[in-house]
Amino acid sequence: MGSKASEQRNRVVTALERVRHQIGLVLGAAAGARQAAEAELAKLRLEQHIVRVGMNNSTSDQYAEWSRHPAAGEVFGLLGNVRNQFYADWEAGPDALRDLVANNAPGPAGQQPGNWLGRVGGNPGITAPGLWRVGSATVPGKDVPRTFDVAIPLLDESHLSITSAPKTRSAVDGIVQNLLMRVLSTFEPGAVRVHLWDVGQLTAILPDLYPLSRTSALTLYDPGRLEDLLDELAGHIRRIHATGMQAGHTSLREIRQASGQRVEPFRIAVLYGNGETLEPERARELKRVATGALAAGICLILIDVPTTLSTSVETLSLYDDRRATSSMTGPDLIVDLDPPMPSAQVIRAAGRIAEALIAKQGGPRSFADLLPTELGKESSARELRAPVGFYEGEAVEVVIGDASPHALIGGPSGSGKTNFLYSLLGSLAARYSPDELALYLLDFKEGVSFAGLAPGRRDASWLPHAKLIGVNVNTDREFGLALLRFLADELRRRSAAAKQHEVTNLADLREQDPGGHWPRIVAVIDEFQYLFAGRDGVTSTATQLLEDIARRGRSQGIHLVLASQDVAGIEAFWGKPAVFEQCTLRIAMPKARRVLSETNNAAVSAPKWHAVINHDSGIAHGNQLAHVPDASSKDVFVKLQHRLWERYSAYASSAGKSASERESFKRPRLFDGAHSPVLEQFPAFNELKPTKKPRALLGQSIDVDEAACGVDLPKAPGRNVAVLGAATAEALSIMDSAARSLARQHPHGSVEFVLSCPIEASIPAVTELAERLRAEGHQASLVDDLPARVIDIAENMSSLDNAKVLLLYGVDASIPALEAKAPGQLKSGLDQLRILLKQGPTHGVHTIGWWRSVARLKDTLGFAGTDDIGTWAALDVQGNELSPFAAGQVVHWSPRPGRALFFDRTTHGAPEVIIPFQRPEGLLDG
């Protein structure tokens, strides 16, 4: 309130103190008379009559009885003097007090129930009445008794403690409901929030107010979970205090006065106890809340909750269902309580307030309400801010920046986690342009949560901010590792630029390097625990990278959003809390476990379509409950995506745009683990041209970039390729892509392809490949007599004019024929093949062979021949069998469909997983 209101409040307090003083004079005089009385017991009885009856006119019989008492003369003499002094000062007192209460309890705050009960209040909530009527009191006057209104302070001024008497529950409900209706009817809808908790009742707590439960104006709490209410109130206090401290204010009242706006609603928390002392922990928390509540505009009404609060508390103590004493008028003045307002009228009034609040808030909030009026106008230099839902009609924001650099999201299946991610991504993308925000999205689930954000057959649009979208990667943990490696590389790049410009954070770097392209990066990894599912090198490396990015990413604008159904079973982080400590932003979906702090159970009681937002590492006082609108239904997010795509595609293609601006709208990289890449559609294949350094493409690398895995085939020892395993489709695919990619890099007539296939089921595919090679202008022969052809090439390789590529299918099936020696021959075909493998590459003869088992390859190579296979791709072969071909290192590999383990001893420190290309139509394996 302003200075005028404060002056009025002081006048009210002064008047009330005057009343207390006058009553004290009367009672004090009586006490003196008692001390002088000759008969102690009779004196005490007389005092009791005087105290209870006070200054009321007594009957003649009573006076006659009192006059016979031995101390009556002295008592009545003293009492007469006091009465005369009291009436001399009191005559104008009730009238003055009545005026002051009327001024400080205007309208519904002080009036008797009337037409105001059916109207919606208009006070915007910037200031509040100082007093609220609860009843009236009567004191004797010189001629007639004098009656005045009894009102108590609430809201910013004081808490209220009510002590009931036996069989007065309905009277207590009437007092509380009267006060709440006065408050709710005074202010405009949305300015007051009521929280109800009753230790003894799950339902039927002030049922006449239940129409308000359809809105944010009324919230009920489980009787066994008082901590939920206290945690929520503590969170509001902490948040409001932090906001006020930043602005230099110490209370919500000061913030309202300075801003002229109701920045927060008033809150009244009604707690029904049972007269028993609270548990020590709950009692301590209640005292902490009560201490800071008034400054945050939170008022407690405690009914039969025995506790001592070190803050302003008014009291009402009931004698019966109509009478009470109040701390405002002293313990010896009886207050006649106002009767409960009629139930039907309260229900109708609550319904009108609820309807007005719903109309004011525009009804249930939708995804469109999260979006700004203008797209892409915010700067991400300092932080990212995005509303993700609504609480009590107000938007609830997620803040990603230096203070809360990374987010941890948890929620069981069906809790709305995917919908929340869409709300977050949509809200961010609507506020920040692709120059300000870059998204890297990865989903380890078996599904396509993010697939719609990439261009597809039905919809060519994409989310412009998305740079990488990975779906169905539950079996490709290596792709998650590749993303972390990319982020680590970007972190090093940004750190180097910051060092060059002598700055320490992204905001300063952007200021010093305005021409650079430094958007904030948000990497969302859904079901991230799959990264750490095995006890292998992927888990070890991913853990190290994730910890490093979590620690250092904040200063360079690289942020992680890690989502999971449950983080309890991630063994990789046992004893390594670095990642979770950096995830100060915690989002818990309903029924989520171990996402917030261990003592914070807010998510247990969160309703469906809600989320608990916490920017304080999950500590309960940081909780904000948010209703998350539907963002994942058909066409909801798509409409926003189309708007963004059309806006930024037109912007990036307009004249005068820089390369970085055009790059910011580049088509995102889509990695779908459920689909194999098609060779003819792969950029690396289509870009191949004739060269003197041919490279055989074997498959797609599991990497952030859409890169192919290839093998250089120079004239150097060991440059042969082995395909290992009995997985026919994958083996044929690798052989096919290697041959066709080499054919593109050799000028016509400069290479001969020699194909051999003793496996009958695979002959149609090999024949088809030979025909394709010949159709492209190359010499390609499918030989029936492999031993003879091997002997011929081996004996003449020093004089060959053209390069030769031997495509040997099922070499293990050809070994019997190769081992046989023709009459007069000193060396068998197998001996000559070994010579070709050893010496052929230096003469331009390279072998690409398929062995269906590692043992058969060893047999083919003979003693000490492993060096002749410099590159291999393993299919359905266990990792321990591959160690001899990987420089003796332990190989962690468990075969899985559609994947191969690739190793090139000239370029690799360890094998990597690749995806064989999808075989073209017509190449069937029989």
C-alpha cells in the first residue's frame, strides 16, 4: 500500500490499542480491589463476575448480593472511579474505530454479505485492503452499549491462527469461507490463489468453493503430503525473493508499488490440523515458510495447528460456534462471529469467479499460446528462454544459460515426455532464428519422435534450426558417441576462438567477433541411457566426453538436454556425478523417479499433461508446476514448422545473404537407424570422379556428417579388402558398392574386374554386377576357372598394362579347387593367390574377397599372412575372432543385422561400425 494506506493502517492499530488499554484499565482496577479484599475466595468469585460480565448493566439482585460481600465497598469504589475514567475516554472510541475499519476494509472486505457476493471483484491486486471483517463486539456505553466491527489483517499484513472448540468445525469453516469469499470477491479473477490442506479429510474441504477447482484459483492437497504444499510455497517465496533482490526490493508489496503491476498473485494457504503437534521436520518447514511468506504475498490460515511462528500472527479462539476472542481486541472482549454465508450463494459466487477467470485466460491454453507474436526476434547471446507451459494462467519458462546450462528430463512411458520436448523445441524455435539457435536431436527409442522435423516424402519442409536428426538409433550407440565427439570438437573450436579474442564466454565472443557464426547449440538426447548400456569402449568414451561437455559447454553456448524414462540404472555414472551436478535444470514428468532431488516428490502427485520445472538441481523449493499444452498431435507442431520453414527459406535465398546465413538454413542431416542408405542416393558416391587414387566405398559411417566409409587402394603392400561372415545380403552389398565406386573412379579401359562366385545362390547377384560394370564401359569377366585365372595374373602381374580388381565371392568355397595342382605345376592356385595378396597391390592388382569365416581366411593366408589383409569388414563374426587382424587389440563386437565392423590398419586406431548400403533392385541373393 502507499503512504496514505500505511497511515490509515497505523490509525487502525492506534485505535485498537486504545480499546485494549481502556479494557485493561477496568480489569486492572478490579485486580487491585481483589488484592485488598478480606476474603480471598469470595474476592476471586467477585472478580470472575466482574471480568465476565464486564461493564454490562447488572440486575438489582446481583448488586444486592455483591454489596453484602466484605470487600464490596472497596471494590465498587475503585470500580466506580475506573468506570468514570473509561467512559470519559470511550464515548468517541467505537465511532472512530468503526470509521477506521470501514476505510481499511472497503467493499467486500468489511461489508455485511450482500450484492457483492454475486459480483466479480475489480481490484487488480496492486494494493490490498488492510483489514477483513470477521464479526463484531459490544462494549458498554455510559447510556447504551456500543457495538463496533471486528476485522483482522491478512495477505501482506499477517497470518491467522484459529483455535476451535469442541463441535465447532462448521463454525470454523464458516469463518474461513467468509474470509476467502471476501478476498476472492474483492480482487479481479486471477489475483488470488487458494491452497487447501486438511490432515483429516481427503475431500469435502470447503466444498462450496469447489467450482473454483476448475481453474488455477483453488488447489487441494493430499492429507498425507503436507510437504507438497510447503515445498510449493517455499518455491514461490524463493523465486519472488530472488526477483525482488535483483530489482533491489525486499517484498512483493514493494515490487508492486515500484512497477505498478500485479507481478504475482496473492496466495492464501489454509491448513486444517487436528490439534496435534506436527512432525518435527514439517513443523520446521512450516516455520520457515511462515517467516518469509508475508513478504512474498503469501498468507497462512492455520486451524488447530499448534506451533509458534516468529512473524506476525493474529488469533481467533472459539468459545462456541458463535463467539470467540481475537488478538486484535484482547482476550477479554467477546467477538460475535459473523454467521456463515449461505451455501447456495457461495457456490454461485464461486462459479461466477471461475467462469470469469476462464474467460480472462482465454480458456484452456494451447500450443499456440506458447508462441510469440513475432518469430525469431530474440537474441541468444546471454541465454535461451522459452515458456513450456502454464501455471495458474501464467507462463512457466525454461531458462538455458550459464546459471542452468544443461537439463535432465525424466518421465516413464506415457507421461508426456515427448510432448514436452516438442513444446520446448517449438517455443525455442519460434523465438530464436537459426542464426541464434542450432538443434541436434537424437532419439534412442524405437520410434520416430523427431523424424517429422526432417524433410520426408509427404512433407518437404523441415525445422530450420535442426542440423542433425537421429531416430531409431537404439542399436547404434556409436551414433550417440559421434554426436558427442562432434560437440567436443565444436567446443574446442569455440574455446580457441574465445582465447584468440581474449574472452571467456559466448556472449563476449559474439560481441568481439560479430562476423562469426556462433549460435547457441542445444543437443537433445532422448533415452540417453542407451549410450551407457554396455561395458565397452563406447560407454567409456561417451562418459568422458559427456562429462567434459557438461563441465565446459556452458561458457561456449553448448547445452545438453538429456531425457530418460529412468536414470536409476546408469552404471556409468556411479561415483561420477559431474554430469548430473551440471544439469541444474530438472524437468520431471508425472510419476518420474530420481530426476529431482531424492527428497523431492513433487512429480509423484503431478497430474497428467503437467511437468515439474526446477532450475535449482531438483531441490523442492525450486519447483514450478506447469500444464504443458498438446504439441505433438497431428498438425499442431507442423503448422509452426511450415511457418518457420517458409520464413527462413525465403530469407536465406534472398539476395545479399552471406554464406553463413545460407548455411544456417541447410537441410538437416537425417540418420535413421531403421533404414540402410541407398548407394545411388548417397552424396559421396554421386560425387566420385576419375582419379589416380581410387577409393572403394564399403558403407556409411555412423557419424554426424553423412560420410561414406572407404578404403584407399594405392599401389602399396597389404591394400586388399576382406569381407568376413556368413551374412549373405550384407556381404553382397559391400562387394557391390566397392566395385561400383571403383568403377566410377577409373577411366574406361583402365581397369579390369575379375569376378568369381562358387556359391550358386549368389551367382545371379554377381552376374548382375558384372553386367552393370560392362554397361558402364569397363571390362568385367565372370570366370569359371578361378585357379587358372589366378595363376595367369600372378605370373604376369609385373607386365600388366591395366589395374585389376579381383572380386572373389565365397573364397572359402574355392579353396579345394585352388589347392589342387595341375600336372607339372610347382605351385597351386592357392599358392599363387597368396602371392597375389602379398605382391599384387604394388603392381596394381587388388583383391576384394568374401570369406564366410575367419578360420577360412586364415587358411587362405597361411602362416604369417595376416599383414596381407590391410582392411576388413566383419559381419556375423564375434569380436574375439578378429583380434589377429586388428594388430592384436581386443575387439568389442557383437554382430547385429545391417551393420558391419570395419578396420583399416593404415588409418584406424580401433575398428568402427559401418552400415552397408542397401542393395539395388535386381541384385537378389537367391
